[in-house]
Amino acid sequence: MPKASTSPAAAGTPASYEAALQELEQLVARLESGDMPLEQLLSGYQRGAELLKFCRDKLEAVEGQIKVLDEGTLKTWTPE
């Protein structure tokens, strides 16, 4: 019988951007495998949407910090 429980990391707010991204990648792999029952697919999709929002929010926050550090002007990076 398939295991219906989820891992502890699959609930709540991720500890970091990297943790959220890793969980999202694992979730996408499981969703794409086609081995999940319909109810788990729905809950997996919902969790994926939460993780995606978390990652986007973190990236926007970092972008905002960079803008402040660059005094509101993002500079083009050029390798030395």
C-alpha cells in the first residue's frame, strides 16, 4: 500500500530560499512522475504554488535590498 503521509519539510514555511527551491524541485518531479493519486496531485499543486510564492517573495526582497545598496540604480555587471 502506498505511503500517504508527507515528509515534515512538506508543511509550513521553508527555512530558506534554498530549502524551498529544493522542496519545489522534488515536488515537481513527483507530480511529473504520474504516480500520485488525484487528491495528492491537488495538494501537491497547492504546496507548489505556496513554495513558488515564497521563492518569488524572497527574490523580490533581495532585489529591493540591492536597489537600496546601489542607491536606487541597478548597475550592469561586467566581468573583470
